[in-house]
Amino acid sequence: MSRTEDEVLDVIEKRRRRPHFKVMDEHITLAHGAGGRSSHVLIETLFGRAFDNPLLAPMADAATVDVKGGRLAFSTDSFVVRPLVFPGGDIGELAVNGTVNDLAMAGARPLALSAAFVLEEGFPVKDLARIAESMAAAAAAAGVPIATGDTKVVERGNADGLYICTSGVGLVRDDANLAAERMQPGDKVLVSGTMGDHGMAIMIARGDLELEVDLRSDTAPLNELVEQLLDAGGDAIRCLRDPTRGGLATVLNELAMTAEVGVVIDEEAVPLRPETNGACEILGIDPLHVANEGKLVAVVAPEAAEELLAVLRAHPLGLESAIVGGVNAEPPGMVLLDTAFGGSRVVDMLAGDPLPRIC
Amino acid sequence: MKFVDEFRSAEVAKKLTAEIEALVEPGRHYKFMEVCGGHTHTIYKHGIEDVLPPEIELVHGPGCPVCVIPMGRQDDAIAIAEQPNVIFTTFGDMMRVPASHGSLLDAKARGADVRMVYSPLDALRIARENPDREVVFFAIGFETTAPSTALTLLRAEAEGIENFSVFANHVTIIPAIRAILDSPDLRLDGFIGPGHVSTVIGTRPYNWIARDYRHPVVVSGFEPLDILQGVYLIMRQLREGKAEVENQYTRVVTEAGNPLALQAIAKTMELRTTFEWRGLGFISQSALKLRPEYAAWDAEVRHEIPSVRVADPKACQCGEVLKGVIKPWECKVFGTACTPDRPIGTCMVSSEGACAAYYNYGRLSRRRDREAVS
């Protein structure tokens, strides 16, 4: 009755890709917010079921709604990052860029944003003013107005300074045909720069680690970069994602599972800042699991890969872009990595919660 | 990252692999145990099994500090954490270890003040900043981490910090290796000796393995080339009919270890008569507790704890995995009922656990992978 290793692996694969039916945990833990598998299960089983509708079903960064004369992209995101100000940005800039990027990944030009604030009693007004200014600057840089908003205040102790929620609408370009299902064996996987800088910068900025590393968040609006990519690539671009919480590993796993394809990445090709890599090495965290706030992942047709790489590299936000891997038919739903050492390994979604409250 | 890249060169690996292959005796199968969980992690993370000849099998050993803590101790930890006024500090991995009623992460969600720290000194800092709270540090680990606990105790003493205590679960590596060698289920040809532990205890404590059991021991570093060179040195000893303790990790390990670290441990801690290890049962003189002089900082003295021995979940075969008797995938619940998201056993929790390392990195079919390539 003993099974072979391959038989066991087949059983595990089937189990891993089986839809989840309920959240097994009794309480919400920080892992449910870390963007890895626990978040995935919570969203899929609890919210997905409660809100079930065809617009939500693709579970993309932004939903698209058909309206007269076009398609609207609609997205929302809340920000609970600690600390509120960190090297490379602050919660306000992050909140604007996060939603702009979610819209951009749907191939949409952002039209307007909303901003809702939950403020803690006692929060300094001058800090709030500074955050509002940085939101205004970020919105101007992305070319989108913050058109509406809301403010609530809670008693001291009920929020950690402030939380911000932004939503946005955008108009999807007619020539954008972006869907994970369009990925095919042979396609190439591109990233627009170094991975893991945002998550690590926040970890370091928190000061709990007593590590002194010069790292800045990569928070940036990607709409212009996406615009140029779509201008050059059009239909050759199968799908776009921004690898935020859970990092590149989680995004590629989601894509591989949706498209029923395998993804192979070349470890040596993944751009990493030495500071990020070093900090990850010390903390035992895989940089592929660490969040980015100003990078995109593009899966593109093989014949267009080099040209689109050049387009990305020509933009100031894509200078360190690279082709990091490709799409295979086998093994479906899995992401593998060819190690620099000459071996191979699995790259899975993040399990557990090494990095809470990074955005 | 220069300081590690030179230990990850595929080119050097190819040369070493060729030399290892040349040492393989036709028809012979080799089983080497890497004692340390850090090695297990490196082996899977870099795909080292892919570059080794098929005759060489690496067996994962008991050197994962999170893995060896029995469920009863985890229950005790949670019981302390749930006492009023306690701030319970722990390394991240221990937060997810399942106990009888959920993990520390669940206890935190229920309201316990559980905080993740990266060093016991962080816990001491929290104690300093919260003088009206009781701060407890969940100390785990082999001789690698015991010195930092010891130094923290010495500092707490020097500063007179009274609201800090240590829940000591430090274990020692030698009795665990002896338990494995005396277990009848496993035939081994050599050991990749633990690197970090040996920076503290040195290489001398392994001499009996070579002398009495005639097994080569090569203390190795944690980069992929370190491990490959460790394997090479074991193979060379076997080929030459030798059984010696060798040191591959000379850049940090010496024969005598680190006397200052050993002194700090000896000053603050002493051997327990016996200690329960997950899956391995009670092993005499295999763990450390605080000396009576440090009772004021001993969580087991200061706090009421249940100290109930709890059997491991029936389905869980962490014990066999820790002894190297079965491979992770041979456990009946591996990857199905027991996954990194919902672990049943400790080996699935820690990144150094054999099950977690295999699930997260190694879970790919070599057969299928080869077919896809061809």
C-alpha cells in the first residue's frame, strides 16, 4: 500500500489546486492579511461566496464593467502600513500609487480616485497635512484627480494613527486584452525592475531588526509605463500584474493556476538589489515573497519579448527590467525555479506571515 | 551579494560534482545525514540533490530547534502567554506551531500579547520599556542560540531587570545524534556535521562518532558549495577507509569552539536530568535549564505552568522524519492534511523542518520535470 514519491506528489498537487470551501481558522490572524495563501483562502471562500457575481469572479486587481462606449476598470485598496513615513515614501503616496497601479494592470487609464481616512483621536494635524500633500503630489504625478473622499475619527487606541482607503475608476484601453487565461507555453515573463524593495524597506524602517541597510520603497505610479508597453505590444501582452503583498512568487502562482500552465523562473535573471537580498538572507525570507509597490510583471508573447523589454528599460521606472522566465505546459499550476547553483526547486505562495502591515 | 555568491558558483559545483562522482564505488548506495535543519533548508532551496549522483542519498536529521519541541511544552508556552499582564516574546516560527488548542498565533488572536522578536535582547528591551508588565522570552534552539539567551540573562542580572524571565527549551545536539545512532531503523554512512552549533561547541564533541561508530563526520557550512564539499570530504574518507572528524567550515568553526559562549552558558544554565523531544521521546541530559542562581529570571519558577505531557497527534510522523527513518513524503498526512498553512507537526512549520523544506521547495517530480524538458 506504500505509494511512490510521484504518486504522493500527484495527490498533493490535486489537493493544492482543489477549490477551498471554508476558512478553517476560528479567528482572523495576521496571516490572513499577508497576501499569501491564507489571504487567498479567506477571500475566495468567505467574500467570494458572499458577494458572488460575474464581475468579481475573475478576482483580478481591478474589476471591469461594460458601459456604453467602453469598459470601466474599478478598484479599491486600503492602507495600514506601519510606519506611516518610510524611506522612499509615506502611506499617502502608497495609497494613491496602489490604486493607480491596480487600474493600470487592467489596462486602464485612471480617471478619478476617492480617498477615505480613518483617523485616530490625537493624531497630529500637521502630520495629516503632510500626508495629504504627498497624496496630492502622487495624484498629480499619475495625472489623476482625487475627486471624492470621506473622513472618520475613532477613539484613541482604536487605530494606529491613520488608515487610508482609496478607490479608483479608469477607462480600459480598447486595445488591451489582458487575461491570465491567455498565457501560453512559450510565453516570456518580464519584471520591470528589482524585486522585494518595498517590503524590505518597511521592515528595516520599523527598526525592530537593528539592521542598518540603505533601502528605499519603490512606490511609484505605473500607469505611464503600462501605457507605453501597451502602445508597443498591444495584443502580444497576455497579462499584467503588480506583485505587491506575497511578491513575485504569489503573483506567478496565481497566474499559473488560473491559466493551467507551468512557469519557470531563472534565479540568476531575477533583478535583486544587493541590500534587499542581503537583508532577506539574514532574515531567512525569500525575496520572491516580498512586496513591491512600483513594479509590474508582464507575460508576453515570445516574439515580442525582447522589444517589450527594451520599451520597459527605456522608461525611468523600468531601467532594471529583465526577462526572468517563461511559460511551459508542464507542470500545470506550478512555479519552478532553476537555481543559480544548477538545481531546481518549487516556488510556492507565501505561507504564514513574516511581514505584516507593509502596505 | 559578493559574500555569498562565491559559495554558490555553478561552475565550481560542476567540478566538485565530478570529483564526487569519481569517488562512487559501483553498486554502492550512500546515506549521509545532515544533522542540522539549516543544511536541510539549503539542500532544498538550491536544488543540491539535483547535482549529486543518484547513488548518494541525503537523510535529514534532528537539528531543527522548532521541530523537536514537544506539544506539551508548546501548551506550556501558550499557558504562560495567556496569563494576565504577560508579554510573551518568541521567534517567528514558534508562533505557528500547533499545540493542543491552536498555536501562539491563535492565542494572540484571542487576546494574548504575543510579540515576535529576532533576538532575546529585543525581549529584554521590551521588558525595560514595559516595567509594569511581565515579559517572558520563549528560548529555543541548540547550542547555537543558547549563548545569546545566556548573555541576555547576564545582562538582565547586571541591569537588575526584574520583570523579565526566560522559558528555557534549549537542547543539546550530541545526545540527539546518539539517540539516532542507537536507533535500529537507520543505517548511515556518514554525517554532515552541524555548522552553527559547532561554532560554539567546536568539533571535538563529535570524536566518539568516528571512533566508536566508525562514521566520518564533516562539519560543514551552510552555503550550497559548503555542503557539496562536505559530501566530497565524506566520500573521500570512505574511499580511503577512514572515519574521522573533519572541518569543512574552517572560516568560523574551530576544534575547541567558542570558550566565551560556553562560559556564558555554563554560568547561567545546567543540564536537565531528562527532556522530552518530539518523536524521540525522553532523552537524558539532553537539554538545559536555568541554574538555581538565576531562578529570579526562570519562567518555570515565576509562572504557573501546566507541564502536562501531551502525546503528539496520532497521524503525525514527525518523530520518524526527525530520525531520518522516513522521508517527508512518506508520512501519511504529508501535503494533504498537513501543509505549511495548516501544519499538524512541527516539521511542517519551521523553514528548517524537513517537511516544510520539501513541501516548499522540493515538491517537484524529477520524473515529470525531466519529461517536460525532453
